[in-house]
Amino acid sequence: MKYVLTTLTLICLILSLSAQRSDNPKVNKSLAKVNVLSKAGKTAKAEKLLLKLSNKYQDDFAVKSKLAVHYLNQKDYHSTLPILNEMLEVNPTSVKTWYTLYDCYKQIGDFDEANKALNQAIAIQDPNSPNSAKLKSELANLQFIEAALSNPVTFEPRRLSDAVNTDQSEYLPSMTLDGMMLFTRKVNGQEDLYYTYLDTTGHLEPALPLVTLNTSYNEGGHFISIDGNILFLSKEESRSGYGGFDLYYSVQRDGTWTPLKSLGKTINSSARDRQPCLSPDGKTLYFTSNRKGGYGGDDIYKSELLPGNKWSTPVALDSTINTAGNEASPFLHPDGKTLYFRSDGRVGMGGFDIYVAKKSQSTWTDVTNLGYPINTAADEGALFVDIHGQKAYYASDAENDNLDLFVFDLPYAARPEPVTFTQVRVIDAVTEQPLIADVSIVNLQDGSQVSLQTQEHNGSISQLLDTGNTYAVTVSKTGYTFYSANIDLITEASAEKPYLYTVRLDPIVSTAPVTETETASESAPIILNNIFFESGSAALLPQSETELQNLYLLLRDNPEIRIKLIGHTDSVGQDQANLTLSEQRAQSVYNALVGKGVKQSRIQYEGRGESEPIADNETEAGRRKNRRTEFRVIR
């Protein structure tokens, strides 16, 4: 991709050079005629007259300036260069001419000459002038651009399908854990929200308008929480608003979005408050605002959630993030530590570039430009990075006059820390209907716990999980047996896919004593996936406590229940030794429950060794599944 410079600085220089006047009245009269010809589109005649004047009045700075402007307007930088050099022979102390020479060399990619011209402009510029700092800043930009063009990052954007892209403009994509993509579409000047679903194969369903939230006002900058239950958006000022743009929110209840509600005067101001982003834990709201008291134009602010669901007074992020320029489009990745944003106040390719910053405890560090050709001389748009940190979504007009949605593989250096998620859907094993159940997710490394409840309309919940940990997931509901799963995220590779569970909870059936004419029956086995033993031993590991407590609570809360504990092993070793070990392990669980106060008469235990495998014993993964402890409810 060719680097193209279209900066306001260059336009201003053209206008400045164009305003030069000659000391010769005849020359000024001819230059006025050149202006008339140029405005009439007769550029060839204007150029012929300028060349004639340049040959006749070789030392006239105004003529040279007008000819240079003529070539600059045509973007003919190669023809402009000799004219600028002639101007510098007449007036070697013109900072504007040296700067224009620098711009031309940069346009044609001659960075060595551009560097020389810019350094010359800096050398003759008054060091006390405000322009001196601007020139030095431009030198840093030049050095960055030269290095970025010489070391491009991998960038292969792919346009999303026509399920979302139309002949209208689509932009500002965001996504939930379950694959819902939300974006803005502009139709006849009106911004509305649309949504689609992206499956694991990359297939997109045809997009539909979010009818319940779209209004006659523009619904532009928005953010949907990672679980898809809270939506924030910025809306242009209405009769009830506080400023040019205000922030609103809606909550999804039973599959329906509540009416938009303003975040109120604590968050909203008389300025433009836009582009919201919620942290993955739901406790910090980020947004952009041009309110007074910031660092420059638009700055990124944050507000913390207080008790009573109130928001704290917003404060601007420090100068690590905010600059004297504009910062926009904050997006905090679900890892909670990686912030992507746009800025035109930093060293970069030009205009708005996209940057990434890392959070260390409470401070932001390592602000990095995403590099060329992700960033160009144009203004780059907002970026959304998927939960796995591998794909980035954005809008571009690279293929059409309108904006379309694209996706590309994010360079490794710009990727966030690996995270994944679990999604648990709970249904009644008999009726197949969704259940509102309690879901506990315990970090077995540090014992921290997250308690959730499934949604009423679909019986599901979603929760982010950090790598480097092992989790115990338990699903329980009064009147039902419970379910457990173990998620091992010790390796980064384990975060490449989500952990999806459809849990069928069995209703607890009354277990009255069996009469002489009746035969006792057992429920289907329930695997205790979070019972752990020392290798080759029946000694319980401390990480088993969460599962033991859950089983104890099931027995405590359902005093009529009797259970049978069954131990299993893999096929490694002697049959008899495996049978003995499996029984000893079942007995260890029995002893732990009795120690918690469960009556011995309510629990049976036995070992079945390697006789009932549920996976292939030829692989370690299969053997790990076969080494299990389970229980059955005795009916």
C-alpha cells in the first residue's frame, strides 16, 4: 500500500505560499490572470503562463511560489521539487519553503532528503516559537513513518459477507460471548443498530434492525457487554439531554431490551459524551468526552460503579493515554488488561492511528502503535478484538465508496492475554425445559469464586475465564441432583475454544425404604469431575474440597437421599490393584462426607477398577477421563 499524505498542514502551506505577492505590479496582474484560469479549470493555460513568467522573472519569489502551488495542487511533487529549490536560492531562510520541500520528499518516499529538509527548517526556526516544537514533533513522526514503512506488519483484511455489508455504510462492530455481532448502519443519513450472529465456522446470519432500541435519533457509538445483557450507546442531544451527545443504557430482561435510560448528570455533561466501553467485570465504564478539564480535544474518561448501582464522577485517564490531541474509541479487551484506542496526538502515520496499551495493576503502560499498514496517513476507525485476541473487526471504505465491515488477523505483538469463556445451559432432564439454576465457578488455584444464575428465558449463563488456572464448575438447583465440570486452562492453547455445556439436571425422586417386594434402582451416574487424588494413591488433594462440600450440601438439603459412591481407574497396572485402588478412593470420599456429618447409612461405596471405561485407554486424555469418581442416587 502506497503511503499518501493528505494533511491539513500541507493544505495550509499551499494557501500560505499562494498568498505571496510580488513587488512588481505587472507580475501581480499576470498572477491574478493565472488565478482566473485556474478557477476556470484551464490548468494547461495557467501552467503555460506561469512558466513564461518564471523564465522572465527568475528571481521573483511570488512567481516561483505560484508555480510551486500549481504543481502541488496537481499532486505533481516531482515537478514541485526543482521550483522549491529555486525558491530557496532566492530566500534560503524561508521555513515554510523548507517545510514544503520536506513534505514533497515525504510524498515521493525519499525519506533521506525529507529528513535533511525538515532538519534545515528546524535549524532556522526560532527555538522560542511554538512552531519549533511542532517541527520537532513532525521529525519524530517522519522517523516513525520511515521505520514503519520499512517494517510493515502482516495485514490481510477480509470483507465480511453480504449478510451484514450493503450499499449503505456499516461500522462500529462489537460482539458478545454467544456470537451476536452488533453494529451501526447508516441509511439515508440515519444511524440505527443492527445485529447478526456469527457461528464458529465464520458464517453470518442476515442482519436485522434492533427495533426495540432504534429511534428517530442517531444510535451511533455503542457497546454491548460481553454477556450480551447490558447495552450502552451515545445518542445525539434530545429534548431531555444534557449536551451534544449523551450516554444511555438498556438492560436485557427475559430476552427483551428495556427502554433506553440516560446515565444521568453524573456521567453526562454539556459536552459531547460518546463511545462507551464497559470493563469485562462490569465495574468500570470508559468513554470519550471533550468536556473541560481534560488534556486536549476529546479525552478518554472512566467512571467506577459504586454501591447502589451508581456511577462515580468521571476522571480522565492520565497522560499515558490522553494527549493534547484527540483520543477516541476506547475498547478494553475481555482480558481486562489490554486497551485499544485511536489518537491523533501521538507519533504515528498521520491522522488518527490505532494504539494498544497494557494495564499493570492500576496504571497503563507500553502504549504502542499497531504499525503500518494497519495504520496509514488516513484516519483509522474503531477496532474490536474478539475474545480470543486473534481477530480484529473494523470498518473501511477500501473497496467501496461506503464503509463495510472487515476482519483481519491481529499481529501477535498487539494481541491481548489469552482468555476464554464457559457457557452453561441448564434444562430439566425430564421435560427438556430451561431451568433457573445456581452456577458456581471456583478457581481451584486460589479458591476465589464467582456465583451466577442462569437466565430465565433460555436457562443459560456465560462467564469469562483467565488462562493459567483450573476451574470447578458446579450447577445446582433445589429438588435436583447437581452437575460438575472441570476446566483446565493451565496452557494458553486451552483457551483457543470456549467451554460449552448443556446440563440436564435430574429431578430428585423420593427414596422411601425399599420393601421386600421391591427392588432398589439407581439413577444415571453423576461424575464428580473435581475430586482429585494423589497419583497412585487414595489420598484426597485439597482441590477436592469444593466438590466434597457441594455433595455434602446436596445430602444435607435433601435428607431423604441415599447415594452410592463408585470409584474407577484406567487400565494401567494390574487388574486387582486397580480394583483395590478404586474402592479405596470411593471410601476416601465416603469418609470425607461422614466427617462432615452425613450419616453412614445414607452412603454406600464400591470400586469397579478398570472394568467400565468411558474413553479410550490408549491416550492420556482418555485415561484421565477413566480415572473418575461418580455417585448414583439410590431409588
